[in-house]
Amino acid sequence: MRFSAASTAERLLPGAVASWLRPLLQRVDAVLFAADERGASGRASFAAFVIRVVSAAIALVSQVFMARWMGGFDYGVFVLVWTVMIMVGDNSCFGFQTSIIRFIPEYRQRGEAGDLRGVIRAAQRFVLVTSLLVAAAGLAGVWLVSDLVESYYVLPFYLGLACVPLIALSMLFEGMARANGWSVAALAPGYILRPLLILAMMAGAVVLDYPPTAQVAIVCAIVASLLTVLCQLVVIVPPIAAEVRDVPPRFHLRHWTAVSLPIFLVDGFFYLHTNADLLMVGWFMDPEDVAVYFATLKLLALVHFVYFAIKAGVSQRYAQYAHGADRERLAGFARETVAWTFWPSLAMAALMLAVGKPLLGLFGEGFDAGYPLLFPLLAGVVARSFVGPAESLLTMSGHQKLCAAVFGATFAVNLALNLALIPVWGLWGAAFSTAIALIVETVLLALAVYRRLGIVMIVPFGGANRKEVLS
């Protein structure tokens, strides 16, 4: 018998309460417990949402302990270096970590098993080679500019570059799991296992009387990243490879690269855009200011994870619908994902404004100075939720070049604002720059989706497609 939230409520709750909740619970049943593909996407998004909630709680607790152990200065150095390594590691995949989400369901839908095996094998080898080359180039780059940066950043960056290949492979394995709709296997290693391992190893280092410095924290992150990748290699890769084990692989590296490189630009501009404020704060201000701003961003992530959870759950379905024949089905599903993103984001933003100040106080003395920054930052995140995972819709439907142009323009706006406002207004300049850039991103993505796909994704109540707008 299929589970139903509405029928369960009728059995367990008083009649009046169950009747009042019935419309809402029936919508929950339609999204989460339907036996069709819509229900599968809803369950995937819900699983991703739960993982991101747990991940956000783990990240908050771990960052509180790290900040208290290390102090503002070393904590600021660590979070800046670790943020850069995540960015570099993800971009070392050169788009394959995202394009694989499109290729696997596309080849499976067409019954092209040889192409499927080829892309699975080629992606792993490609990412391993490119990430090692990027790490080597990074080492040379740090050596060349070591006289131009503060000395306390040099050794942590040297150490951090060891994580680049590990992060790149982890991102690829996450993409492979997402392509199969395995939300838990995709997100749990990177968002739950790795931060728990970093926290446990840092706690062990403190117990063993190692100095709680940025260098020690990065060594803990390296070991945690290695263990996470090994876990993914055991859990994710064998089931995917078993599907096409006896099929001769076919390779189309030129085609795969041609599709992946624009996605690389999308991801690269996205990471630069989303981290431009933190990077510019690190450039213009002291590590203590970086620590306060990063702690504030950790609370912001508790709201932004709604968007990431929906994106993780629906990207594979976008690819399937976009490469099928039913465009109306794609439009209807895309409009639903807008509502899935907006309303939880709005609720989480209100919650963060209510509890943000005491949560920042947990990081240590002086961290609650970041609370006022939540107001412009949260306004930007809520505005961004108006279009849901619109960039995934563009990428999965073959419009990755346009998506790259949108993020390139948004990054340029963000960078220009940060360069102009941080020297004048400090952390306030970074917060307002990010909020304005998020609004610009929202408008550009909405226009891009409408012009290329005829879908209106900016209305939180669901929107309409072009035919409905013109009629």
C-alpha cells in the first residue's frame, strides 16, 4: 500500500485539524509520494533538502568549533584558502562534473550503451589528468606571487593545492550519482561525511596538543577529502559501471569537451560570482574580517541550501524532459520547481533573521557584528529564489553558452561593485554588492529562459509559458 500523508493525518489527527491540513497534505502527496516521474523528482529534491539541512547543521557546528579553537585570525586564513580550493577543484573538472548529468540520462534514454560506457570512463580519466595539471600550475603560481601576498597565506595555499584533485574527483562522482537520481549517494559524501571528518580530525589534533593553526586545519581537510573520495569510489562507481560492463565503449571526446567547456564557464563564473565578496574581503581586509564575513555567509547558506537541494533533485529530470519530445511537460515541471524553491527560501530567510544574532555569537566574541549584514544578503538570496534552478534548466536543455554569458555578466557586475564598495564601506560594501548581483542574476536568467524556452520562471506562484502569456 502506498504511503499517503493526507490519509495518515486523517487517521492520527482530530477531524477538524485533518480537514484543515488536507489541501496542503494532498499537494505534499502529489510531490513526494506519487508513483510517476514527478514524484521521483520530488522525492529526490526532498532527500537533497534533508541532506542539505543536516549538512548545514553540521557545517554550522563544525565552523563554530573551528572558530573557537583557532581564533579569528587563523580561522579567517583557513576559510579563505579552503574556499579557493573548493573553487579550483570544482573548475578543474572543466565542466564534466555537470555535463555528465546530461550525458548519462541522454544516452540511457537513446539506448546508446557504448556511448554511456565511454563517457563514464573518459570523464574519470579526463578529470584526474586535468586536476593534477591544475594543482601543479597552482603550485607554480603560488611560488611566483608569494612576494605579493601576505606571508601567512603562502604555506596554507601550498598545502591546500593537494586537495584539488581530490575535490575534482569528488565533484565528478557526485555528478555521476545525480545523473542516476541517487540524491543520498550524490550529496552525503561531500556535504556530510567530509565536514564530519574534518571536524573529527581537527578535534583529534587539539586533543593531541597540535597547535590549532590554519596549516593544521588544512592538513585535516586533505585527509578528510581523501577518505571521502575513496568512499565515493566504492559506493558510486561500481553500480554505474556494472550497467555497461560488457559493452564496448565509444568515445566522442571532441563532442563531450565542446559541451563541457561552456558548462565550465558557467560553473567558473558561478563560483567566482558567489565567492567574489569573500575573496575581495580577503584581498582588502584582515583575516579577522574574513572570519566574521564567512560566519555570516554560513547562516546565509542555511537559506541558500533550499535552492541547491532543488537543483540537485531536478537537474537529471530537466535533461530527460529537454531531450524528449514533450516540451509542455518540461515547461510545467520547470514552473513547479520555482514554487518548490521560493516558498521554503522565504520561510528560512525569516527564521535566520529571528535567530541569526545568537547563532553568530556562538562563533566567539565579535562575530555577532555580522548580523546586520544578513538583511541585504538575505534579500538577495530570496530574490534569486524567484527563478528557481533556472541555470540548470538552460544547461540541461543545451543552452549552456547562454548560461555562461549570464554568469559572466553577473560576475562582472559583482566584481565591479565589490572593488568599488569594499574600500569605502568594508563588509557592508561586500554585502550590498552581493545582493545587487543576485538581483541582476535573477533578471538575466529569467529573460534567458523566456527567450530560449518560452517559460516564465520569475513568478513564485508558478508562472506561465509563452503561449499562456500571449493568449
